[in-house]
Amino acid sequence: MTTPAEATEAAHHAGHHGYISDKDRYLARLRRIEGQARGIHRMVEEEKYCIDILTQVSALTSALRGVALGLLDDHMKHCVVDAAQLGGDEAEAKMKEASDAIARLVRS
């Protein structure tokens, strides 16, 4: 019989991540973001008013931040919690990884 921690470790090594249950939602959001980026490109090509372009850049930045925060939340709820349950070096590594990711998001 496999313990929950062993199942989690096996899923981790099989390439399953915390966001996998929301993968389709993330992909849909990223497609919308791609469309927003193409729209900004088109606005520059068409020499639209700079404030209008900046407004769209702000919306794109906010959309990307939303994806990043969602991924971070999923990572904390799954990968970090699972590693903490296993303990040892893996737990410390996942905590540092999460802390570093938060620092990068704060700086951006």
C-alpha cells in the first residue's frame, strides 16, 4: 500500500505539478495574454496614442501577475506542502524555491 507522501513523491517525479488540475484554465488565460501582446504590437505599428498603449501594457502586466500568483499559490498548496510532509532536504529546498519566487515577483 502506498502512503499519501509516497504517492505525492511519485507524482512529482512523473512530472505532475500543482497547477495540473487548472492547466486548461492557465492555457486559456495565456492565450488571452498572447492576444493582448499582439494587440499592443499592432497599436505601436499603427502609431496609436501612447497613453492608450500604456493602458494596454498595464492590463497585460496585471494579467501576467495574475497567472504568476495563481501558479505560486498552486505551488505552495501542492509542491511545498507535499515536500514539507516528506521533510528533510527536499522540504528546505522547496521552501527556498518558493521564497526566491516570491522575491522575484515582488521585484517585478
